Amino acid sequence: MNKLIVSPSPHAATRESVPSLMYGVIISLLPALGVSVYYFGIGMVIVTAVSVLSCILFEYLIQKFVMKVKTTHLDGSALLTGLLLAFCLPANLPLWMVMIGALVAVGIAKMTFGGLGNNIFNPALVGRVFLFISFPVAMTSWPQPGQWLKYTDALTGATPLGVMKEGLATKSVAEIMPELPSFLNLFLGNTMGSAGEVAAFALLIGMIYLLYKKIITWHIPISILGTVFLFTGILWLANPDRFADPLFHMLTGGLMLGAIYMATDYVTSPMSTKGMLIYGVGIGVVTVLIRVFGAYPEGVQFAILIFNGFTPLLNKYIKPKRFGKVVSNG
Amino acid sequence: MSLKTFSKGGVHPPENKLSAGVSIQKIPLPEVVVIPLSQHLGAPSKVLVKRGDEVKVGQLIAQSDGFISTNIHSSVSGKVLKVDLFPDSSGYRKMAVQIQVEGDTWMEDIDRSEDLVRNTVLEQADIRKKMLEAGIVGLGGATFPSHVKLMVPSGKTAEYLIINGVECEPYLTADQMLMQEHPTELAAGISLLMKGLGVEKAILGIENNKPDAIRIMKEATKDSAIEVQALKVMYPQGGEKQLVQALLKREVPSGGLPIDVGVVVFNVGTAYATYMAVMKNRPLIERVVTVSGKSLEKPSNFKVRVGTPVSYLIEQAGGLPEDTAKVINGGPMMGKALSSLDVPVVKGSSGILIIKEEEAARKEILPCIRCTRCVGVCPMGLEPYLLMTQSEKGLYERMEQEKVMDCIECGSCSYTCPSARPLLDYIRLGKAEVGKIMRSRKAV
Ligand code: SF4
Ligand code: SF4
């Protein structure tokens, strides 16, 4: 008999691992990916492939040659960042811009902080915001859905949120609505927008999968979506001429993608459920403020990044309820 | 209606109750036993025998030495070979009595019949005295002397007796089989404990993965003040604080004991041993031990005399498999890995678990991805990821503020971490340091 191993308890471990969780999220994104390919065709395929491959490659190169640590480019997290970055870009964005976005996401937002687990801001969102600021025109020329074989030559148009923002300067909501796709089309994703964020229903299917598999809990997505719904609902009730109805806000822009996938990123979101709720409500409020009163038609990405920045503070001061605070026989 | 369980955290590891339903089996006596003088929490007992003495089964060989201490009896008949230092399951050498087994001669005053004795004229104080005399300790693993637990500190009142039949550790089935095979004795034991404690109400909590035990115990207790409560399967429900919370919705305060909320908790094995001690005059010299493991030929529940070598038990269950990597004293979540099989079964041994090489392989430790799983499963509402970082950095004062001393070392956090981080290892380290700091503060 060999020598017995003596190690401290527990002597059993879950079968879950970092890759299994990451690939779980990736699987949940497949319906949305399918819908996006259906609407944006070859452009979506190219942008996604380039984004994913660049993220994996940059992670590998940086870890191998710059940080000189063990490479983890295949643990699923770089793939996921690449996928999420592609999802929040227009499907007609030129290759090289996608690659810059990937470099910023992995190189700056993730690796300069020390790699997975140490970054403060969501890498994919940092990449997207960097591109948005650097190439505002390319980042806001959205291809119209249904142009299967077109890439950078696709016909473009404005997003529903953009149309709404612009229109409200001169018209009322009721006058703008006919210019927009129907709610059914918004729900299905048949509209203009970033490649992966259009299909609300596919993203909701992804959320159900994530909840069912217990990869995420409901606290963050539901508190964001609930807050946006309530806040825009109140505004709409107060003045339906000036403010779009809550359903419109729920189905447009990057809200679903942001609430379900970006804000729930483990590394950059709070550790306690109470913290998660504060974070979710905060993101919801800031999103609506930017959308309704700010200069940009969409604000969810900024809102998430702002609250990523608050996360360390929330973790420090919002503690889970400890066992044994109530004394009853004392 | 959904079943009761505790409200915070918890995990559900694969149950692997391989020996469930395997009846309790008596095994032949070993040739030599080693009976440690410290099998309980508190002061070691004072030895009464010396080399060459002849002893009988049930004879007192070491006496309680202090308020928190208890008696120890010979589990066999034969000749004392040595009173010396022997390795115990902790890996340390401790004082023990080694006895060469000769025949099986019992003390005359022990009732060895199977007849059920129920009615008792014994008073509260007599029950406690009997329990001390018989060396009864908590058989769930904590091995706290039971007679001490029955003495409610002044200023507190006991309202409920809770009997722990949860057996939430994977693999272990000793308590389950005891409930299935000795329900009437167990019920009688529970009544004795109620009397000893002076309470009117008792609740026996059993997890729902033991439907036979629940049915049988309900039947055995139907005309009594003992309530049997089925519980949802959730680890660590067998933890005292979790069990009290699950059954009564009362939270034992931080740093407190169940009696602070009017409750005293005993394990089913202890209740059985109490019956044997009080009604049959039989000291605690044997217990049921589960011997299990996926690679083991015959996962079993054995009735074992205290002092029997672990290696002997494994032989009885088919022998140690070739690919064994670890042998655990206890269950997989909280049990201790043995460094040698040449150690005795003691009063607190509930199981011996054989772990194969492939099961023992530790996963590579990865950075914390802040997935919040460890926070979510901690039954004490702690933040294990944070405690580990603080322990690594030596921030012990911060750990104390973060309530590290509330940690019950259930291992749920380490179990659940997808990055395979050894959270509990670091938390234990921190607890030891914080404990030192707290003691030195008291000393000043
Ligand atoms: S071992 Fe301690 S910190 Fe870890 S889950 Fe259990 S009680 Fe919480
Ligand atoms: S379970 Fe592990 S990876 Fe997840 S937060 Fe806790 S320590 Fe970090």
C-alpha cells in the first residue's frame, strides 16, 4: 500500500469549475448568436469570429510574453469576452476596429489588473466604450437587418432609441412610433442595433438557462430590468407625449444584453445579494437618466461601468446577514 | 408543502449512502484493543488499571477527572498489556490502555438481554449520575460529556430537547440504521434524556433521504411527546445551530450555545447509549460505525467495540483496496484524514471512509473569480473568499470583525469553489490566530 494522503477536510469537491461556468454562459448565448446571424448574416459571423479569436490570441500573447505566467487563454473567459464584445458592436464594423476593441478589452481592462478575477471593469464593455469614443461614426452606423451577404457595404440606419431621441426634439412620442419597428419585431430582433443585443427573446431564453443552471442568480438582471420598467413607467404615466412607454425601453438598445450578461459578470459585480440589488437598481436608474435626459440615446453600458466602479465599495460596506444576530431567550 | 430546512446557505453533495439498508453487523473481537484515556472533550480520564491487570467487559478502567470529563470502561475482557502512549486518529500519541483480548466475560451487573425496560423510577439527578458513570458522550462527533450538557446553567431554561437524526454527511449511515433497527430503545432513550433535562417537548429531526427511518421512528414515538420531523436534505443540517434553526426557527446567537435559545441537542446514537446506560446498566463500550467507500468490497455498518483498530474494521469490510489514497475518520465533508490505520475506533468515530486515488486528486487552485458561490453557501453568513484573503495577508483583527470565529468548519465553501480554492484551510489558520489574540486579550 502507498502512503496515505493526509489533507484537511473537506475531502469532496463540486464538479463545477471556472471553464464549466464560462462555457455555461457561452452556451446560453447561442440562441442570441443564432438570431443575430439570421438578421446580419456574414457580417455578424466575421465580427464574432474576429473578436473571439483576437481576445484569445491577445490573452495568450500577453500572458506568455509580457506577464510570463501560465497561459489561461482556453479557460473560456477570453472566448466569452470576445463573444460579448462582438455582441455589442455593429455587424458592419471593419476588422481592424474589432481587433482594437479586443486588444483594449483583454490587454487593458483585464490583464493590466492582473487577469481574470482582478479587473474592476467589465472587459467587453471597456472595449466597446473605447471604440465608441474613438470611432463614433463607425460605431453608430447600424446595418439594416436582412442583408445576408453584406459586411461593411451594408445599408445602415439608426436604432429605435436613436430615432426616438432625435424625434423627441420636434415631435411627440405618438408621432414617432409609426416610424419604428413594431414591438413584435423589436422582441424578435428584427431591427437596427448592435449585433447581439437586438433579439430580446433570445437573450431572455439565455437568462432562463443561466438561472436554471444556477450560473447566476436573479438579483442583478431582475433588479435592473425592474427598475428600468418602473422608472420609465412612471415617466410615461406622467407625460406619455414626452416619454416612451416602458415596454419600448425594455425591448430596445443594449438593456437586455447589459442586464443579463454584462452586469452579471462575476468579477465586476458585488458579492452579497444586498449589494447586487443596490447595484442593479443603480444601473437601472442611471440607464434611464442617460436615455431620457442625457446626450446619448443609450446609457446602459455607461451605467454598468459606473457601478463596476462602485462594486469594491459595496463589497466593503454591504455585508451578508450573519447567522445568530437575533437573541430570543436571553 | 415544502419541507423544513435551515434558511441560510448549504450545499447538497452527492449522498453516496452506499451502506444504507445494510443491517448492523456484529464482528468478531479483535486480538488487541487500545482504549485512549481521552475520547471526549475536556480533561483526560484518570487511569485505574496497570499492566498485568485482568479486566472484564464493562469494567471501569479510567475515571472522570474534572467537571468536564467522563468515565472510560474496558470494551473487552482480558489482560492489560500496557498503559502507554499510542497514536490516535489525530496522528498524535496519547495515553491509552492496551488490552489483550481473552474470551468475552462481562461484568455481572450488566443486563445483556434484549428485553425492553421502559418504566423508570429514576429521578433527574440519577439519570445524570448514571450517564457519567457509563461514560456517555456526544456520539455525533463532538464527544462532549453528555451529563454536563443536561445541567442547564443558571439563568437559562431548557424548553426543547432536539435529537439529531439528520446524518447529513455523505456516505454515513450508522445513525440511520440505528433508527431503523432499534427504534423502541431509541424512543426510550429520548424519554430518559427529556427527563434528565427536565423538558416536556422533544423533536427528532431526520432528513428526507431516510424515509424508512422516518416511518419507523414515527411509529415508535406515536404515543409520546416526541415529535418526528422530516427535513429537506441539505448539508450541514446536522450542525447544531443549523438544526435548531431548521426545526424551531430560532437562531443561536453568535458565540452562544443552543441553550441560549432554550434548546439542548443530542445525537440519536447518544440517546441509544443513554437508554443502554440507564436501563441496562451498560456503559458506553461499543458503537455503530459505517465503513464505506466506492472502491470498498462490502460497505457496512458494524457494531464495534471501542478500541478496535481501524485496519481491523477495513479487513471486515473486504480489505483495503489497492487504489486507496485516503482513509477518512468520519464523513467526507468534516472527517479527518488518517495517517495510519493502526489507530483505534473511539466513542466519537461515526464512520471510516475509503477514498480512491481519482477521487482524492485535488484540482488546480485558480484565482478567485468572485462568483459569490462561497458566500451563498456559507450557513453562517460569512464571506469565505474575503476571510481567505485576509488570512493570507495576516489581517487577523479584520478577520475577527468579519466574525471568523462563527465559522463551523463545515467545508461548504471549499466544496463549492469552482476555482478549487482552499478556503477553509486558510480560515482555520485565521481562526487559530484570532483565538490566540482573544485569549491573550483575556489574560491581560
Ligand atoms: S467552513 Fe466556515 S466559512 Fe466555510 S462555509 Fe462553513 S461556516 Fe462558512
Ligand atoms: S467560490 Fe471561489 S471563486 Fe467563487 S467567490 Fe468564493 S473563493 Fe472566489
